[in-house]
Amino acid sequence: MIEIKDIHAGYPGAASEVLKGLSLNIAKGSFTGIIGRNGAGKSTLLKVLCGLMTHSSGSILIDGIDIRQLSKKELAKKAAFMPQNTALSFPFSVEEFVLLGRYPYMNLFKMASEKDRQAVGEVLKFTGITGLAKRNITELSGGERQKAFIAQTIVQETEIMVFDEPTSHLDIGSQNDILELLDLLNKKYGKTVIATLHDLNAAGEFCANLVLMEDGAIKNAGTPQQVLNYKDIEKVYDTTVVVKTNPISNKPYVIPVRKTVNSE
């Protein structure tokens, strides 16, 4: 479904490129996690994929069509993007905020139709935040706000849904709630889900495929069992780890090892 071929990309005025000849295929209907250290290029990859940032060379094809041939509105009907930075200052109600996700389908006057409002109602129910519809989004907790952002992404009704660190700054319960929602989107509704994640164990538990990035390129890609091996993790993250198998899910989990041990 998605073919990324030899992509080079960077920011204006930066001394070097962020993405350096990156190539990757992402299958339709897969749940893919992007992992790697800060600065590896994870967020840049997602922005380039969704047309929010241009690439200097290479190509990105969705269903065989180069995204450069698509208008912003056409691309927004194929791939929805939830950014990492979710700071808000405008006093939207949750309902109004989620409705913004319908912009690819609105007319020139940006007027919401009955179908748009019905879609919002269905997504609020799906994400479990119907009771928050009239609340000011700036007053929500971190987990509630993340669900509102996910609802805005879902209501865009795309086959591809891209999330940049959807679980950042959340407690373990809220983190699992969010990942269960993404898992449901993938398994029940067949959406292609792509997410950057910092929690390696959550990534290994929920994602069918992982992509380990290092310095703007791909270090390893495959199943969690293939990618979460101690040699690659130690090299990329510059730390010592032990990798075990979860006895319930049979997925790998990573245990960090202290570099120094206090002596008695």
C-alpha cells in the first residue's frame, strides 16, 4: 500500500539531512510501530509521508500513486496525521475540535453537513468520549485530550492513520487505553496504522511490525521478535538490555540493565 523509496529530507537551514536514503514498504492493513532514539528521524518520516513536509529526492507511493501528484485535500482523504505536539490555546469544545477533522469533505465555505456531524457523533462514541462533547478541550486530562486528538484523526475517514507519539506523557493505564483503540482500528476496521512509540515494550506488544530507525535510516524492520533483539537495541540506544519473552503474549519485552551497581 505504501512504498517509500530512497527518501532524502531535511529542514531549511539545517547542516545535514534528517532522512538519508530511507526505503520502506508498509503493507495495507498492518499496524506498524516506528521506534528509535530522539533525533533518529521518526517524526520527520511521518510528516513526509503525510505531505506535511517535502522530500528533496526519492518517492512515496500510496496505492501506486506518487503523493506529489495529489492535492493536499486528496492526500488528506488517504492519510490522516495526529501530531506529537498537542498543545492547544483555542477554547474549542471537544465536539467542535473533532469536527475540524472533516475539513477534506467540507465545501468552500467550510460548512459542516449533517453527515459530518453524524460522523463526529459516531467517533466520539467509538473513542468513549461522548460525555465530553461539550467540554472545553483545554480543560481535559492528558488521556482525555489524546482521545480527542485520535477522534479527530479517525473522523477524517482515511485508510491510513498516522500517529506521532500518541502515548507520550501518559500513565500506563491511559497508554494502554490509547493503544487498545489503535489496535481496534487496525484489527476490527482494517485501518493501516502507523505510530511512533518510545515505549519498546508497548511497541512490541501491540504492533505487528516494527521499524527501528537510526540516524535517518532504517537499522532493522520486521516482526517484534526480529527487531527487538538485544544486539540492535544496545547499539541504537547505547545501553545494556536483556530481552525476554512475555509468558502470556509470547511477545518480546526489553529490560534495561544499570551501567553501575551500588556495592554493599
